[in-house]
Amino acid sequence: MSTTVTFTEFNGASATPTTNRTEMNLKSIDDSTSSYQVNTIVVNSNSFTKYQAPLHSGTYNTLSGATFKISSNTPGTGITITGSLQSTYVTPSQVASGDSAMSLVGLVGTYRATSPFGTGGVATYTAGGNVYASALRLQMQTTSSASNGDTSPVTITYMWSES
Amino acid sequence: MFLEVEFSDGFILNQLKQNDVSMFDNRRNTFYDIVNKLCEKDHGKMKRLSLYKDNRKYSIDWTTVPNDAKPVCLKTFSMDINGIDAYVQKLVNVEFGYEYIDAKTKKIIREVEAIS
């Protein structure tokens, strides 16, 4: 028995949510639905930043330990995937986010009801009801040495504990 | 995987049979009722706490644990997102047992078993 976790993506100037996302592909457009294959990232530029947050639903006693990591933050020559956990939403853009390379060992987040953005996130959530974990902001940044085509696939892992 | 508790009047609280919904707050789960001892008013003290997982049963005789002990059942999950598979959540580990405050040191003592 456990909570059900889905991912919500936020886009546009007003952080419009799209629930039940099934991929996190990075691309040259700020939306939740179009294919990365027709919105490719031009060499020596960046993807739009992408914000996705886990949403827990169902019953539980406590939720804690929200942690995000990536299997590889350099999926190809001249390509870096940056990442951070954000409680403030900034309209996605292709300007370099300023984030470090996404962590291979884990970024530890918090929980907040209603929205992942705002103050008051807590490490251990006990209030019951639907709740978001921190929003993960990703961006693919490339240099002139990046090669054509798909990168090697990488895996984002979200871990948590519940009682 | 599910929990089951037996109380002194013979009442059995089973997480599956409760559909993992608290009998006192429908936003909470059965473990909320267990850890806060919400059934003891009607059914007396806990006698046994059991965890069933992968056709194995892990039981604690609750009459032998310290008076102020609280049940521990902490499940750790992971979910991989790789653009290929659907987002699938996997149970990685369960810590099952109890914790209590040591009367002399005032420190929390955790007596738990890691079940993968």
C-alpha cells in the first residue's frame, strides 16, 4: 500500500500545469506535449528550462526524503544537463539557467500542498491529502562541439519514503 | 505488502481490508491509526503487529516492547523517468519494527529490521 505518484509539468508565464506527464524530454519549445524530435536543440544553444514536480495522492501517515538524481549529466560530447530544485517559478527560457550540472547523488527537496512553488515547504509532510514534492528544473546546455542526433538516454530517479 | 494488528479484545485491523484508509480520517492510511493507537480506546492494547510481504510474515509481540514504543513501518520507493518506460514506482526497502525513548538517555532507540 502506498501513495500514487504522478508528475506535473508547468509551462508558460503563469506556470500552467499539465498533469500525468510521461516523459521529461528536453527541447527547444516550452510546452508539455510536442515532440522533441521536431523541436530540436540547435548546437551551441540550450533547451528551454523544464519544470516537473511529483504529486502524491492517496492515503499516508508521513512523506519524507524527496530526492532527485540523474544517471548521467553529460549524455554526449559538448552536452550538459543542469538541474536544481525550485520553489520559485521563472518562465521557461533558453537562457542558461545558472544551475549546476544535475546531481548524480541526489538533490533533497521538500513537500508542499497545492503547488510546489512558494514558501513553507517541509522535509516531512504529515498533513494528509494530495501534496507536491519540490519542482525539478532541468535544462540541456550544448557547446559547439555537440554532435547531431539523440543523446544517450539518461534516467531521472525520484526517491521518497512514506509510512 | 500489508500490516495487520491484533488487539487484546481479539479485533484484527488489516490494512488490505481497510483499503489502507484510516477509520478516523479518510486522508490518512491505516498506519496512521496504528501509530497513533486510535483503536485502543475501543479494542484494548495492541497484542501483535505483523507485516506481510512476499509471502513472508514478520511479527512483533507487542506485549514485550517498551510501554511507550511506537510502530515503525517506513517504506522507501524509487521512480525512474527515462523517456522510454512509463513512470513506474518501485518499493526499494521497508524498515519494520518500533522505536521508543530510552528512559535514562532520553534518546530515541529504533529497533527495526530492513526488509528488501
